[in-house]
Amino acid sequence: MTVGQGLLSLTLTAGLLTITPGLDTALVLRTAAVEGRKQAMLAGMGICAGCLFWGAAASLGMSALLAVSGFAYKALRIVGAIYLGYLGIKLLIRAVASTSANGVVELVWKDKRTGGSLWLKRGLLTNLLNPKVGMFYLSFLPQFIPTSVQVWSFSMLLASIHATEGLIWFLLLTNATELISSWLRQRRVVMALDSVMGAILIAFGLKLAFEKAR
């Protein structure tokens, strides 16, 4: 495989993976609909930063630890499941609280002291605490790395392409939701979105927690 072939293949494959519906897309869509475009893009940037981390980890062999160490994989899996469950429960609480005063809703979900950076952290942690992402990068990136290149730098280039495609996709999603933002932010719609997203996060967390031993 030549350098050009590797870059083209990765770009096309990662592009298809990016637009495939999943937890990242759901998180960004819900954030854009309820919290606003800025917060949604911060969450998306956090997710993409996580991709860069996993790309670096895979190129340095760090994520190989997840492949050979059952304990490391299980520990990260349990922590990730707890975090997803925590976010999901907060969203369900917010959905219930949305039937009362606005102030209660704000206190349940938003933290005024951290501002928009809270969503950057949430996106990053959602990505980093998912060991399946590390395993994916470990098995995914090497397929597109020619033998003639420096592994670390080319791996980071491939991860950067994937992250850039993610940012473009999240930008398209957030702009699309902006067109119907007035409808999406109606109280009943917000409650439904929070309930669905909360259930999705909890489901992902349970799936991660009770995954069969590797």
C-alpha cells in the first residue's frame, strides 16, 4: 500500500464510520437541540480529542495493553459504564425536573462555574472511558499504514483525518438542529430528548458493564 492509497482508504472508511449513528452522534445532537450549538461543538471537540489520544496510544503500543490485559480492559470498561450511567441518570432527572420551575432544571444539569468547558470534558471522557474505542484504533489504524513510513507520525496523521471528519460531521449536525431550534427547545420536546438520551446512555453503560469477559 502506498502513502496515497493509505490516506484515501482511511479517509473514506473513517468518513463512513463517522456518519454511522452511534453514541457520539446522539450526544452531540441532544446537546445541540437542548443546550445550544456552542456546547454541542465543545462536546464534539472533546470526542475528537479523544480520537487523537487513542491514535497516539495505538501508535505507541499503549492501547495494546487493553488487548493483552484482561484486568486493564475490565477496569476501564467498568469505569466507563459507571460514567455513562451517571450521565444518563442526570438526564433522566433533568427530564423529570423539567415539569417544574426552570431554576430546578438548570441546577440539575448545568454547572455555572465550569461554563462550556463542562461539555468539552464530557465529550472527552465519553470517548476515553470506552475501551472499545482503544481496541478499534489498535486494529483499525495499522491497516492503512504503509511499511515505508514512520509509524507514530503517520498514525497521528490518520487519527487527525478521522478527528477532522468528526468535527465537520458535528458541525453539519449542529447547524441542522439550529434550523429547528425553536421547536426543539419547547419544554415537552426537551423532556422527550432528555428521556431518550438518558435511556440511551444508561443502555450503553449497561451493555459495557455486562459485556462478556474477553
